[in-house]
Amino acid sequence: MTNHLAKRIIPCLDIKDGQVVKGVNFVGLQNVGDPVALARFYNDALADELVILDITASFEHRQILIDLIRQIAREVYIPLTIGGGIRTLEDIYLLLDSGADKISLNSSAIANPSLIEQAAKRFGSQCVVVAMDVRSGKNGHEIYVKGGRERTGIGLREWARIAEDRGAGEILLTSMDTDGTKSGYDIAALTALRKEVSLPIIASGGAGRLEDFAEVFSLDVADAALAASIFHNEEIAIRSLKSYLHDRGISVRL
């Protein structure tokens, strides 16, 4: 499937205890700043969307996150995708009502695939992103849950088909093998996913250089590319990245 729509560049804010954090391969988290200030920065820096994940999303953090989403939504105009600890339609309603444009389901969708279907029916598929954390194993790529802490025994391709059948509007694929390594996106995992579904794919985990973004778009294995630390540390500016992609014939919103 070839997609001629503009490719999207998406910064990601991983939130823990109300602050933005970043690690490598899902561990060694370090504090990188205030989420509202960072969201405002990305809104002004030509980001196409912003993903915000409450990575320790236990139930007690839920209220904090809703207040935080309200604060961020007041400050930014780009679409917000929120994930972490979403278990019910009521959780989804509260987040959308607080200013989220899309919600991201991960562990809860594995535990209860009908949540994807219910959310798509009630709020529209365009609101429902299914996030998948994968690691390669002897039988291909396997899905992990609980912030990458637990194996599921479910294969990426199988789960992707289920997610699409249930009404997901988009898939956010994070490779735990490449996350935070700056060695490039996981092309093998993305290729396997692209062959399986016709949904838009957000590539996540591994961006380190301008070439990594160009590669994932040129191979047409992703419709959007997400990154965190290289944007937070201003190793790559989104404006420069978009100019670079545009100069290589890749359609982006300038």
C-alpha cells in the first residue's frame, strides 16, 4: 500500500510522576523536563502531532494525567494522542473531553480486545490508536505489555490483524530492541506489520539520525515517525528534519 499523504513527525512525551522521562530499551529512566513546556515547544516547532504516554500508568495517576492533558490542550493546537492506563470507555471519554484527539490502547487492548471495538464504535476509529511494544524472538516479533515488562506469547502479525478487525484506526509500533539506541527504526518489524494491515503505521524506537527518518519513509513501512530523546535534547530540530525530508522528495507538512 502506497500512501501519498504527507508523512508525519511526532515527538513523544513519556510521563512518570508528572515529569517527562526517557530511557534506553525501556529502562534507566531520566527526567528531561516539564510536559507543558515541552508540549508548547513542539507545538511551535512544526511537530505534526504529539503523543503523551503515562508509562507507569497505574490507577492512582489517572487524575493527575487528566489535569495535565487539560493544561497541555489549552497550550497547543496540534493533535494530541494520549496513552497509559486506559481501561474503560469512561477513561477514554474523560481523556477526549479533556482535550485529547486520539487515545492509545496497549496492555488494556490485549487484556480486553473488545475495548478497541467499543471505543471505535462510540468515538470513531480515527480516535483509536493501538500501541504495540514488540521484541524479536525465535518465532518472529512478539508483543509485550505492562511497559515492556511482560511477554504475551502473541505474535505481532496476529495481533495486528485482530486490532484492525476490531476497528483500530492506526497502529503505533515500538521496537523494544531499538528503543533509545539511536541505531535506526526496526525495519524488519515495520515491514512485517505493513504486509499484514492496511492501517496507518507510526514507527517508534530507534531514531538517531536524519537518515533514519528518510529510510522508514522511503521504504514506505511507516506513515509517521515518532521520536523522543533526539527531539528533547535538540540533537535534531523538527524544522531541519522536515526540510531534509522535503529535499529528498518525501512529502511533509512544512
